[in-house]
Amino acid sequence: MTFATKRLQKELQKIHGNLPPGISLVSAEGFDEWLLDLKVLDANPIYLNQTYRLKFKFSPSYPIEPPEVTFHKTADRPIPMHPHIYSNGIICLDLLGQQGWSPVQNVESICMSLQSMLTGNTKNERPEGDEHFVANNRRRPKDIDFYYHDNTV
């Protein structure tokens, strides 16, 4: 059993026991991909009455390296509007990159950070260049070198 598997087993036990309000586990069949649903709990009109789906992909190097986390669109789960979330679900957040990641983070803390990021947002817009990025990007989120220049949203 790998360290990543042991760590994810512990996290899954904790998640089954209790998750913060607005976060729920949808599926965690194995230790390579999990789905969770996320709601914004305040009255932010951009996200009112919406539920969003997060897809976590774990490498054998987790938690030394961050999981790949994206918003996953389904018939009833849209991609949230946010200046740091592309319309294909890729999230520009330093916490999810090598420079901002710490092994003390976990699935729950990532969900809470994303919930907080949405709660504080006042701009009903996509990142600049969204259409071009979505049409031309062929890299996995973990392989994209985002330039983190705007921490106001």
C-alpha cells in the first residue's frame, strides 16, 4: 500500500464521518479520483441555489504533490462563474499548484478554500482570455504554469 493510499484512506474515513456544511461526497470508488459537491452558503447572488461538482484526481505522489482539482460540468452542475475559473472547469488557484501547495492540505481544506473563494467573489465573469484558453489548451491543469497576480478575488 502506497503512502498516498494510506493518506487517502484516512481522509475518506474523516469525510464519511463529517464534512463542513455545503460540502458533500458524491463518489470515492478508489484512490485515484473522487467527486464532491460544493455549495456556497451565503446569499451571494452569483451562486444562489447552485451546486457545483468538483473532480479530484490523485497521483501516487499525493500529498507531496497536489491533487488535480477541476470543476466538472454535468446536466445539473454548471461550472461556476469566477475570474479564476475557466469555462472548462480549470481553476487558477495557487493552492492547487506546486508553489502554493503544502502536504498539510487535504480534500476538505481544498473544498473549504474553493467555497471561500466563491463566497468572496463579486465579479460574474470568466478569466480574461477564457475562450482562447479553453479552445487551445491541451495541458492538464497541473502542467499549466499560471501567473498568480490577482489575489483580490
